[in-house]
Amino acid sequence: MTTFGASLRYEFRMQVRKRSVWIVPALTLVLFVLIGGSLLRDLFDPGERPLDPRTGVVGLAVQLHALLAIGFGCLLADRLVRDDRLGVAPILDATPASPAARLLGKYLGAAAATAVPIAVAYFGFAAAYAIDTRQPVALAWALAAFTVVIVPGLLLVAAFALAVPMIMPAPLFRVLFVGYWLWGNIVSPEMMPTLARTLFHPLGGYPLDALFGFHGIDGEDTWAGPVTGATFNVLRPEPTPVLAWLSIALLLLVSAAALAGGHTLRARRLR
Amino acid sequence: MRIEISGLTKTYRGGVHALDGLDLDIPTGMFGLLGANGAGKTTLMRILAGIVRPSAGRVVVGGHDMASSAGRTAVQRELGYLPQDLGVYPDLTARQFLDYVALLKGMDDRPVRRRRVGELLEVVALTEYADRRLRGFSGGMRQRVGIAQALLADPRLLIVDEPTAGLDPEERIRFRTLLSQFAGRRTVLLSTHIVDDIGHTCREAAVLARGRLIFRGTVEELTRRAEGRVWSVVTDGPAPSEGTVVSALPQDDGMRYRVVARDAPSAQARPLDPSLEDGYLAVAADQS
């Protein structure tokens, strides 16, 4: 097995066994429903739910992604720095294994493990919706939305969650990340400068708009493109399928850059 | 694997000089490294393990120049390393942790790897606990896991930093014997504060102080450096102020002190035969 494979396998195994990886998203969902998370309820109400299964499961993807990515980022914040904290780093660094391959394995393994409860929740709700509405095609849309909307966003969050605690304490990163997530995704671009609705939007505004034709549950919202009077409109061209794929590529590129930064910082500390 | 070190300097950020132009040759076999805290032993070992880069100087291990990435990787393929302040992943079992490290060491063949992990768990007497999570292991048990991981790939160079810290006396003796048996035609670099461990395992040793070499020779030569400088003093008064007090043993008529000093600390002082520890203290005292 390669260094990458070994690191991926064991990082996945260690992370998926952590109780908090399961408890945090479960509690978030329970709280969300308790405070009136409408779509999770409405999906199973024949009078309220969208008639189109695509709109239903893509809307579900947006809500769960926006909500559960917060805990996802916080749970990953100690993954890279903990090797030093635990004192395992010298053993791993003294092996002939490539540090870059180890980091990539750690990144994907830990991120995949932390995403398992999100996938379970999302596909669980989607499957229940498909059964309730007798529309199995909803599952195909769910798979597509998970792949092109949720996964790129989570990969971006994971890269920063691993890399940024190299330059600041993990608890501080968690506070700043929650702040960023709310600012970047909830605050309207007209109110203050944000990355919402840009090509760099981790909630996937361009794929939602151009690949899924999603404009909110009621069909009245827009998720990408220029906003009158907002800053950063240069990053908000009119959505097209090409730009949707470009947006996904940009998210992956920024993730790679963040990881490379973390890798470089760690290597410099050894000099 | 012969280790040749010349002009080795390591200065950390903030201007702390851990190593200061160190020259040292380490032959095949067991080799001891002694020195006070901050002498530079751990930095030297970390450089030899390829996890810290020197500020200046040259290190060649088994013909591989550690200045190049290829050289470091070649050495790491032959290396077993047990760091000071060893850490483990608390979420993994002992077997899983060893399997993970073995994979990173390039032991790709699964049956071979599993057999080797099993053998080493037996060697460090952890077979019974192999499938328990490391979270519940005592310090001594974790240290034994550390010893096992260092031996995984049958290394030609074994670097062990304070390996017997946290082990009980029986475990310590067992590990010392294991190291001696393991050495054979390999190179084992043993750094410790427990001088006795060096005396029982190494033919040659070096002493570092403030990042410099202050002694390099056989263990017997190190012992002889205290000849004529070890004294027994029995007194019911204060401890001798001259020299270094090695031990203090309560007696009926006062306290019996063992002292390393150039001259007799008192008129009643009796000369004693030196031990290795006395030799180390004599060398250290000459530098201070």
C-alpha cells in the first residue's frame, strides 16, 4: 500500500471513530429542526413540499451543507497540528514516506470520515423523500447534488481547517471560521462585501444555478451572478454551465493552495 | 552504518545554539551519547533521523549525505527511531499503530508486515494488549510500543533517545539486553541520562556539552577520567562544598558522601575506585 493509501486509511479510521464526529452533526440537526428548520419538515408534508424532486433534494443539499459544514470545519481543525501535539510527528517524519503524500492522505481520509455523518443525513433524508413521494429519481439528483455542490465546498473547508491552525490556535480558527461561514453565506452582498454568489462561493451558487436550475424552494431566489451595488461583482458573472464547472475547479484549486501552504509552513518549521 | 559528522551546527530561531561545530565519528555497534539537558543530544539525533535540518556542517550516514533529500530518504529507509517524549495515536490499538508505521516505512507485503508486528509485540511483551486502544496504556507500555515501532523494518541504524525512561527496572534491563543483541553489525546510537545503561551496553561513547564534543572514547577511558578524583567523605556536618556530590547515604555517624573532586574534599576523605558515572561527572566538571 502506498503512503497515501496508508495515511488515508488510518486517518479515516481514527476520525470516524470519534464520537464528536457523529454527535456534532446530530445535535446540529436536532437543534435546527427544533428552531423551525422548515425544509426538513416540509419535505414530508404533501401540502408544502416542492413537486419537482430535483428542487426538493437540491434544496435539502443547500440547507444541510450550509448547516453541517460549520461543525465539519470545526471538527477537522486539529487534524494536522495534533501530530505535533501528541508527539507522533517525529516518528512519522523519520520514515521514508513522502510528507506530501502523507498530508494528502490525512486530508482526504479525515475529511471523508467527517463527511460520513453528513452523507448519512443527506442521503437518509433524500431516500425518505424518494420513498414518501414514490419518485426514486430524487436519489439520482441527490447523488449529483452531493457530488458537485457539497463535496467541493467541504473539500475547501477541510483544506483551510487543516492548514490555518498551523498559524493560529485551533480554537481561534474555529471561532473565525464560524464567523466567516455566517458572513460569507448568510449576509447579503448588498449589505457588506462577501464571497456569496461569487465563483468562490463554497455553497456552490454557480453549480446550483447553472447545473441544477435551482432558484430556491419557491423558485424566487438567485444563488449566483451580479448583485446591484455589491462589491466583488467582477467575481459574479452571469451563471452558465461552463462557469459552474469553473467555480468547482476554482474551489478545488484554492483547496490545493491552502494545503500546499500548510505543507510549506510545516516543512519550514523543521529547518 | 558509519556516521561521519563534521562542523555540525544548529541554531534555532531566537539564536539558540543547540550544536556548535560538532565533529564526531560513530562506528558500527552500540554507541552511547551522554550530556546534560540542553547539551544538544536530542538535536543531533533529530538531525541524524532527517527530521531537522542543520544550519551548517556535514553529516554522512552509511555513505549517504544528509544534505540532500535523496540522502535523507536513503538513511530513513535503514532507520529505526525512538524519539524522546514519544507520542502515539490514542484512537488506535497497539497493533494498528505498528501496522500504520510499518506501512509508512514501506513494508508493503501484508503477511510479512503482520508477522513482523506480531513478533515485535511479543518481544516487548504486549501481545496480550495488542488489540487494546493506546489511550489506556501506561507510560511504560507506550514506551514499549515506541521500542517496537523503532525495530519494525529491521533497521541498520537505530537511534534511541532516552529509551528506558518510564520503564520499570526489569523492563529496563530487558530492553538493554535487547538493544545489545540487536546491535551486532548494525549501528545503535543510545542517548540517555542513565549512565548505567551506557556502561552495560556500549563499548564507546561521547559526551556533549553546550553543543560541543567534550569526550569521545571507550567506556573504560571515560571511567578512567575520574581516577584519583573520587572520594568518600563521612560527616555529620554540611555536604562537601568542593567538587560534585554523586551520592549521599545516611549512616549511624552522619552522612556518607561520594564526591568527584580534583583534590580531597577533607582530611578524612578516602579515595575510591571510579565508576562510569564518576568519569562522566569528571569530564563534565572539567568543562564547567
